[in-house]
Amino acid sequence: MTTLAPPPGQETARRSHRAGPPADGGLNSRARRLFTGPEDDPRWARPALWAILLLATALYAWNLTSITGNTFYDAAVYSGTKSWKAFFFGALDSGSFITVDKPPFALWVMGLSARVFGYGTWQLMLPMVAAGTGSVALLYRSVKRDFGAVAGTISALVLTLTPITVAITRDTNPDPILVLLMMLGAAALMKAVRNGRLMPLVWSAVAIGFAFNTKMMQAYVVLPVFFLVYLWATNVSLGKRLRNLAVATVALVVSSAWWMVIVDLIPASSRPYIGGSTDNTVWDLVIGYNGFGRIFGASSSVGSQGNGASFGGSSGLYRMFNEIMGGQISWLIPFAAIALIGGLVLRGRAPRTDAKRAALMLWGGWFVLHFLTFSLAEGTFHPYYVTAMAPGIAALAGAGGVLLYRAFCEGAAAKWAWVLPAGIAASSVWAVVLLQRVSGSGTVYTVAEIVVAVAGIASVLGLLVGRFTHRHRLMGFAALAAVVALLAGPATYSVSAATSSTNGTNPTAGPSTGGGMGGGGGGGGMGSAPSGTKSGTKPSGSGTGRMGTPPSGGTAPSGTGSSTGATGKTGTTEAGTESGSTSESGTQSAGGGMGGGTQVSSEMIAYLKKHQDGATWLLAVSTDQTASSIILESGQPVISMGGWSGSDNAMTLAKLKSLVKSGKLHYIIVSSDGGQGTNSAIATWVKAHGTAVKSSAYSTSSSTSTSTSTSSGLYRLDASDVS
């Protein structure tokens, strides 16, 4: 009998035909197993895995030097290569005036790569590609351990071809690092469940702790199901389970909080301002901006900076299926949900410690918790956050699909045997709906729609006919057709993400179908400050490179060429007004409370560098997005006075006077309207005591700025200006 996933006895018989290991059992044997897999694996398993890993690497690294990345994080990584202090704190600028609005672990990973290999595109992308491919390999290993090579292979392929995962892995947002760390935690947890030992559970907690130091509270989404699975399924006494969980909780707290505690214990005068916080503490950032504010939105009494702006559509259970999000993540959600329910029912009579049911609980809980969190969150939400949900969907598709297929073929649990064709039909129909939404976007999407429809029909009919006629080979081919039907749509989107230019701050795959596609925005946590962005390339210094470097990525930003219109976290203030944007002429608008309407050109940057006069900071501007672009263009530290949204209280009038009096800062950009909040007082003082720099002082082009012909909004301040 030939089936897609034969019973254990048949699998063993088939494996017995493989050649035995070399007699020496040494290095040659280990090298062979690396490429061919363990002796009890089917012959095709390891070559299939290598093919999937090669596919994943190709999708994530295709035309790598053209990747723009997220200017906001790129600037912080660059600053970290110039200063170990900036590296540790995750400061936006090498002068360490303000941090980015996320913890620094992902910046450390990229920063170490840049310090070893030099700063440039591939150097920053190398850890992201490795994390993405590593996640695929880890999911394969985890699913295969409990459900076999077929399930592991399907899961790895589904994760590889998840569109939003391809898009975000081709970026410098921290999400690929987050996902890898969470999956390491899941793998260690399942090892602890199987053997009942303490240390794997501790290592699981440490992995989640490092994930916390990557994107804070988002790392904790999976914790409830981690605790539940260990408490329910581990084969040790209840008392020992509780003791082990207590020890692991201590490990979790320590590995999560150590950086936060160190930073908050350092006097504020000796460290950067904590970007995104309301009181200059990491703790406030955890519970507010990157915590409850992302869940409850601006109306929440905690974390009020987590506003309600959304780039993924309105909150609600339909969010994952709307025109913005549907093509990014929802392709296999119907199948995964059906496979989860069916799989749990099929394992219903298994012992409490059954590893298969524990794995289904883990991956099912992973999927459900992320689905509910992302769907119902009322704070800022970007499509790329849902890449964290992809491993759960992929694992359920592989593991649950194989369980349902075996039940279907073997006639076990007859009332559930029909669930498999129902799941395939549901996801195939949904894929056709998604492709119908973009049917006018190109021939490839129309072709994919036809493939999905034909393969889906062939699969369902083949399964039904094969079951009634007991033709197991036909059912095997029908199962392969199901894989084609379920993955043709996401594969099309994934290839699009890998071969076309994407927005570095809000990467998405496939054609635009809604208002959130291409919207700029933050990079992290459970969300980021609201933004809107315009697609573009990074300032190159030479006018040709990316990330402030020539195409080879071997040198630092030079600021000698024309600006290419960088688009870091360019976007809107909380009120939804434009705070920073890139003009078509390649100049960066210094928006926000201060600097709105002023255009920072390459000529201005050259002028500032020439007249820096030993100051620590080249310039002070209102927001992170403006500062990050200038940092990469000039290679010099730039102050962001108001953080990402322009509302941070990072710069006070007293602090500004101190910096000017000590000679650490000479230039500042203010807007004609004076800005808002504290910035208004700063703008008034600067205009009263500073010397306005006319655009004619540095401009040799009549098209440099159309908003001001004599005043650029740039002011010079010296110690003598401070009373």
C-alpha cells in the first residue's frame, strides 16, 4: 500500500533498504548523515530539507544588495559600530542622545556582523537571512520529531512560502530574530516535556527572555501555552512540574529584565533618553508604548502612546482576512484551524503525556494566541507583526494534515476521516478569493488562481474517489495536489516579495490591496508609533549605494553624494499629520513639531559638516526618521529631540542650553510654526538667540527648497548665545 504517510511499520520496512553507515562510524559517517539524514529517515527526507532550505535562502537573500531595510534601525546599527555605549543602549546616534523605541538585542546581532564584516547591506542582512532559514530548519526538526518526515517537510515548506515572512526577512526590522528565539524556546520546551528534566525548561525560558529583549511584550504572547503544555503533558509528578516551572520563571525574569534593570539604574544624565517612554525609563516602555498601549490603544490608562492608528485594518476577528492582511498570512488559516481541531480529537484518547497531543497543543496555542492578539489589538498594528504567527500555522498544516491524512486512508475515526477534504476545500476556496482580489495585478496571479482551482478540485475528488475505490496510490497523488493547491497562492506572493522592491519600514508581499499596504511605520514591539511612509532608497553617500554605503557595503556613510531620498520610519504624528517625508527631488523633510517644512539636502549636510567646529552632534532635528536619514547620509551623530513621533520629552530647553554652552551642538532645525509642547519653548528660544542660516549659504541649486527662499529653518547657536 502506498500512502503519503505510511504507518510506522511500513516506514521502518522501507527504511531498511538504505545502506548502513560506514564501518568506521566516525567523521565520514557524521558527514554523510549531515547530507543524507539519520538511517531511519526515508531516502528523500534530507535532500528535500536541503532543497527547502536552499529555497528559503534564495527567497530571503535574492538580489540582496538592493534591499533598502529600515533606515531607523540601520542608523542605530551604524551608530553602534562607532560607539560601544551606543551599541549597548541601542542608541539612534553614536553620541547616545536617545535610544530607539525597542530593546537592543536585534541591533546587537546586526551590529556585531557589521563590526566584523564592515557596515553595509549584506552585513546587516546576513543575520536576518540566517535567522529566517534557521527558523525553517528548526520547525522541520521540531515537527518531524513528533509527526515524521512528511509532516516536518510540509511544515518547513509552508513557513518558507509564507508571504509576510519572506517580506520581513528581507528587512532589518527585528522580527526574524524574535521568531527564531521564540522557536528555540518552543523546541527546548518540548524537550523538557519529553524528558521531564529541568534544564531544557530553563533554556526555553532564557530563549523567551532574549526574545523579550528583542521586541518586549510580543515575546510573551506564547507564554500561557508554554506553561499549560508543560504542566499538562510532562511525565513527572505535579510537585516537580510546579517546582521546575518556578525555577524557569526565575530564569525568564532574569533573562528578560537584566538589560532593563541595568539601564534604569544608570542615572539619566549618564545614558541616552529612552525613546518612546513618557518618563525616561525602560519599564514605562515595556508596559506602555510596547505593551498595553499596543493592545488597548490610546484610550488605555496605561501606555497611552499606543495609539489606534492601524496599517493592517480595523481590529476584529476578521482582520487577518481583510484586503490588507489576507494575502500576507491567511492562506492556510482555515486548513490550520480544521487540522488543529481534527488532530486533537484524533489524539483524544491518548495518555496525558502523549507527545503528539502536547505538540498539537503547543502549536495550536501558538497560532490561536497570536491570532487573537493581532486581530483584537486596538493599538498600532503593522502587517509584518504576524510573521510571528506563521510557525504555528505551518506546524499545524504539516502535523495536523498528516494526522488527518492517515485517518482518512486507514479508515480510523470514520466520522473525522472526511475532515481532510473539507479542510483542503475550505483553504482552496479561500485562496481563490484572495487571488480574485488581485486578479488585475498581473498574469501571474491569474495563473495562480487557475492552478489553485484545478489542483484543489483534483485533490478533493482524488481523495474521495480513492477512498471509495480503495485506491491508495490515487489518494497519495491527491495529497500532493493538495500541497500544490494550498501553496500556489502564497508562493506567488512570496516570489513577488523576493523579486520586487518593498517598503523598508512596512514590508509586505504581493500587490497592494488596501490602505495599509506600503504604509510606513515603526519597527517593533507589539507595535510602533504611527507613521506613513513613501517608498524610496537610502541615502548612499556616493549616490549609488544602500544603507549609507557603496554597493559593496564596505565603507561608512560619507555624505559626499546626492541624497537619494531615504525613507526610514518616515510618517505621521499621532494626529495623523505628516511629520516627515522624502521629496521627489531627493531632499528629506524635517517634519514634526520642529523642522516641519524644512528640507535637509545633501548640500546642507555638507555645509554642516564643514562648519561642525568640533561639536559632538552635527545637528538637532525633531524626529527619529529625519535624524536617522541624516545619520546615514553624513556618518555623523544627529540628535532626535522628540523621538519617533516627535512627542518624546527627550530634549528640554535646559538640556539644549547645556549642549550649546559646552560646544557639543551648534545647529538646530526649527519650523515656522514653532512646533508643539516643549518644542514650542525651544523653538521660541532658538529663534530669539540663534543665527538663522540662509539657504543661499550652502545651496548651489535653485530647486533646493521651494518652501523658503531665504530662511531654511536652520539656526546656528554658540556658547555666547546662552545667557
